[in-house]
Amino acid sequence: QVQLVESGGGLVQPGGSLRLSCAASGSGFSTYNMGWYRQAPGKQRELVARFTGGGSTSYAASVKGRFSTSRRNAKNTVYLQMTSLKPEDTAIYLCNAETTMRIYWGQGTQVTVSS
């Protein structure tokens, strides 16, 4: 069983920055494929960023160049650094963990970009 807890969301003005964190339980964190998703009201959940095999990362076209994800295996934590935020980035941001057995999701953290 893996539990994921996101934090770091909030209200930010357009052009601002936020850093989200996702802390995971369990001893196999370094082997998990971690990802960040977001879901805006009335829209489908979409992939924002994820770690692919070998530790490389991929990003949605809409956030490439503005968002960056990283992980610290020693802290069982993955981060999403978001810069140059836009109103259309407003959503609940969720992290997920893919293990050999199943996929786990956190509860999410709200990010609101508004002046």
C-alpha cells in the first residue's frame, strides 16, 4: 500500500510561481514511476509531467518550459516547480505512483491562478 500526500498549492497571481510536493509512504519509492496530473472543473484529468524510464522526464506541451519536476528518493518526495503561471493552470494537481502491482493517487492540492 502506498499513500501519497500533496502539498504546496494555493492562490497565486498570473506570472507567479509555486512548488508542489508529493510525499509517498512505503520503502520502494525509488522504483516507482511518479507523475503529476491536473484536473480543472468540467475537464478531464490530464498529464502534466512524469518520470519515464531511466529517470528522464516528459511534460505536457502546455507546461513545457514553465514547469519542472524532480524527485528526492531519500525523502520519498517528488516536486513540481511551476513558474510563469497562467489562469488556465488553475486546477487540482494530483500525483500518482505506478508500482509493479497498481497505480496509486493522492488526494490532490488546489492551485488557483488569479489576479
